Amino acid sequence: MRVLLDTNVLVDLYTQRPPEGDIAQKLLVMREFGDVELWVSAKSFTDVFYVLHKTYSSDYVQNAFEESYQWLEICSIDGADIHRATSRRWADFEDCLVDVCAEKVKADFLLTRDEKGFAQGHVPAISPGDFFDYVESEYQIAYDVIDLSEEF
């Protein structure tokens, strides 16, 4: 299965903040098992950098980006993508560009915490929690996170 992560889910992956951090970890587990390809729009990196740079150093954020290249696929954006997004006239151009990327990589789902922002989308937008509910009901697979920090 192929999913494209909206910028807000990508922020969750990098920050691991609860409760979204658990969902982010589940996505990584799912990817490790080969059950999903995780895609992001190249443009999302500038947005994530903007958000994270308020809290973390530039070096720290860019190191996190470099580490993620081993588990993230990146959808490039070219002039044709910009033209396509512009012609659709969404109120939120950034959301439209993310949808164009999801369409371009033939994503099965676009994972976002802002489903309403993708109501006009060409790829089904779903929250990460609903996505895992879908996977569990459709494929009878449940992903969970285990805390290994406690001593037994």
C-alpha cells in the first residue's frame, strides 16, 4: 500500500509528540514490515523546517531529514504540478499541491489530520487513526508500539 503523508503528519513523525507520536511510530513499524510505502511532497520539507526550526536548531532538523531518507520516498514537484494545482483553484494551494503529489505517486491514501482540507481531493484523505482502523478491519492486521524503556 502506498500513502502520502501530509505535512502535519510528517511533523508528527519528526517530533514523536503524543498522541500523534504513537501513530507515527506505527507507520514506521508498518513500513519496516513492508506493508506500506511512505511518501511525502518535496515541498513539505520546507514547511516542516519552518515549524521545527522554531524549537530546534537548523542542524538538528536537517540531520533528522537526512536520517529519514532511508524510510521516506520523496515526490518531486515540477512546473506541470504547479500548473495542475493552480488550475484546480483550491482555497488552500498548499493542500492542493500535496493532493497533486498524492495523485502523482498513485497513493492509495493521503494521511492528514486535516481531512476537510482535502474534501476536493483526488486521493482519499484519511486521518492516521482512521487509517489504522481501516487496515485492521480490511486486512486483520493491528500495529502497536511497545515501550522497551522499562526494565523487566
